[in-house]
Amino acid sequence: MGTLGRTAVPLALAAGLLAGCGASVRASDVTESGRASSGAARSGGTVGAAGSGCTLPVTFDTARGWRAEAVEGPAGAASDAPGGDLAESLLRQGPVTLVCEIDAKPAGAIGFLRVSTGKPGRADAGAVLRAFVAAQAHTGGARYRTFTSGGLAGVRVDYVSTSGLSAESKRESALAVVTPDGPVVLHLGGLDSEEHDEMLPAFELARRTLRTA
């Protein structure tokens, strides 16, 4: 699949994130991890290493049935292509840019675990994650907490976002770590809060198995 084909869905999603109004879900509605999900996701493989679907600064396990695919941006040979700057801006959220999507549809859910990376710098994981959330329009109820995995110190957030089209709020989760090759953000979104909660064990599996590549 070519660049335009791979980026069509993320671009539509990013455009949707720019619409909306203030979140209506209270901070107290966002509880600790695993709030509406039970059990643990079974590993279906590892992503991040060369040949795994997405080459990343980190590796982690993906849930059984989820499919990883690299997101090709407009950089490189097509950097001067018409619309290239717009496409790149839509793939970017705060200090990081979308590079990989892990699709839950083959496993029966509607949503993605998305991986974004950034350039090396001095920002810590907390600063990166807060900038990532701040760059998404119409969010609220954010709760941050730290974690460690595979020698990496990270920060995780659970929050809510609101769509301007439906004025409905949904839960989302994200985490950030900083590697020698730059920051990495994993973001879990879904069609609605029910889908998010159904996919949350896959997010927890990725967090628990996160390692430097």
C-alpha cells in the first residue's frame, strides 16, 4: 500500500480530533487501570524489532489477533509533494509523530493502539505526555501516574475526550517513555468508552512488556 493509502485513516482521525467541545465526563469518572475490563490479553507477538510490522525504539507484546502496520509519512522523497506539510502536521501530535498503528479489528474490536515517536531531547516522559494530551483538542479528567517496565521509567495517563459532532465523551489512555533515540508515546483510542475498556487489556499488555529495542 502506498503512502496515501496508509495515511488516509490516521489523517481522518487527526482531523476529527480538532473538532469538538469541552469534555463532559468528570475527573472522578476516570478510575484506575482495568476499571471496566477483566482478565488479561494473550500475547500474539512482539512489535518494534525489524521485520515486526513497525520498527521502533522500543519493543512490546501485542494482543492476539491485533495487526501492526507502519504509518508512512510524507517525509523523504515525497517531502515536496502537494499537501505534504498538511499531511505531516496531521500525523503529528505535540512533540511526537504517528509511525505505527496496531489494529484491533481482526480481534473483533474497533480501535487502534497507536505509536508515535519524536526526536531526542531533554524532555522527560511526563513532559512529553502532557504535551501530547495538550495538543489534542477538548480533553479533560486527566490522571497521570508513573510506572516502570523493562528498565524504562514511564508515565501513563487516562483521560476523556469529547467530539463536537456528537457531544459525547469517551475514555482514552496513553503512556510515554524516553529512549536514547527519542520519546515514544503509545495511545489507545476506540469508537467509544465501551470499546476502549474492551481493548484496555491490550494496552496493559504493551505497558507491562515494554522494553528498549
